[in-house]
Amino acid sequence: MHLKVELLVHAELAVAKYAEFNLTVTSVDTRGFRCEPPPASPGGAAYHWNKNCESYCLIGRSLGNVMVAFVRRQENNTSHL
């Protein structure tokens, strides 16, 4: 991976670890959801996960799971107030 991209991804994923963003920010690493380029996928644009619907499904499921956990964590931390 190109160094600038690697640094950017690392920074994006690290934001949720800062105390000032506790319970307000979360992130998901979606790089592993990229499927193979054509002919395994309908497109060759890696920045769009090669237009592969399996990639989009994996991303959506992962983001949905993280958001459910995120909301539950927020509810648990505010329920005692």
C-alpha cells in the first residue's frame, strides 16, 4: 500500500481511540472487503471495491453491526444518569 494511503487509513481508524471522541465516533476498516478485479467483479475501480455487490454487502453489514453496538454502548453509558 502506498505510504500516504497507509498513513491516512491509520489516522482515520485511530480517531475513535481518542478520549474526547469517546461514545461519539467509531470506524470500520473495510479494506479487507475488496473483491478481486474483473472477471471476478463487474468493474476494475479498486476505490469502489471493483463494483462488487459482495463487497458492498460486507461493508453494509459491518457498518450496521458497529452502529448497533455503538448505540447500545451509548445507551448503557447514559442509562445511569
